[in-house]
Amino acid sequence: MSAESEAAGNEQEAILGEAYAKTRKSLIAKLDNWEDQRAWDEFYKIYWRLIYSVAVKAGLRSDEAFDCVQETILSIAKQSKKNLYDPAQGSFKTWLMNMTRWRINDQFRKRKKDTAMVGGDWEADRKTAVIDRVEDPNGDVLTRLWDVEWKKNVADAALTRVKAQVSPKQYQIFDCYVIKQWDAKKVQDHLNVSMSQVYLAKHRVGTVLKRELAKLEENAN
């Protein structure tokens, strides 16, 4: 990766981080009177990027995607408070996907209305036919997007949990050896550790990672 690409990536992450914090603060404020506020804060931390990524890839702008994140989680919170989610009717993963699908559609309808109010050309402004397939309950475009992003999100969420349970050094070794797939000798030389430390970190961190992945997947079913 070039220095320019890395700088652009860091800038994008900074922008996303700022929007993430703003959306999270606004969401929690709306849940202020709820006893389970902390639980929904944790829910937001785990699933915001999943909802955001799918929304952007479905054709929404970044600001619209963050609105979609907040509205999706608020809708889920309200339904959960009324016990409207029935696990017998399907998995949580599918339920969350459908809740996200509806909020994505809401954002496109809002954009269409706003565009019409200022006399714009909705069809030209949209520049994508993705939403036509997203709205189709029999279509599989959003389902494919969702499956790909779901796997990424589960892995990222699990790694975040792992970091809180192992030493920074062990995680650094695991990151270089397992995630970045460096050669063991390169890890040893770069981090100034022994070969036994490399293999020990792989085993210990890997065990914790498998446990956290299993927990997240179990919650999705």
C-alpha cells in the first residue's frame, strides 16, 4: 500500500469514526429512559458497521447509511421491547437483515421525495438499480451482500473481544503470524520474540478467538 493510499484510508476511517460516535451518542440519547441502555450500546458497537456497509453497497450515501444504522437499531429496540421478535420464525441474522432492508428502502424513498421537492431528476440522481432488487423479497442481491458483510463483521467483533482478553504482545504476535500471515521467522525477528512465544500466542489467542466466534454465531441463530 502506498503512503497516499494509507493516508486516504486513515482519513476515511477518521471520518467514519466521527460519524460513528455522533450516531452512537444520538441513538443512546433516544434510549435514555430505557433500563437496557448499556445493552443497546453494546449492540450498536457490534452491528453498526455491518448495517452501514450493506447500506452503502446497496447505493446509499454515507450520511444516509448512518441514518439507516440509527433507524434500524431503534426499530429493533422498539420491537424487542414489545417482544415482537420470535426466534421460531427465523434466525436473528435474517431478522436483522430484513430490518436493515426496510430502513434502506426508507432512505431511498426519502431521497426520492427530497429530490422531487427540489425539482431534481430522481432516476438520474439514483444512478443505481440495486434498490429495485433490494425491495424484491425474492431477490438475492441484498442477501449476498449481507452474507459477505456478516462474516466480516463477526470476525471483527470477535477480534475486538479477544483484544480485551489477551495481552497486547500476544495479540500483536497473533495478528502478524495468523492474520497477516507473516512467516514465523519474520515475526520472531520483527517483534523480538522466541519461536515458542509465536506458537504459544497462536494457540492461546486462537482458542479465545474460536470461543468468541462461536458465541457470536450462536446469538445469530
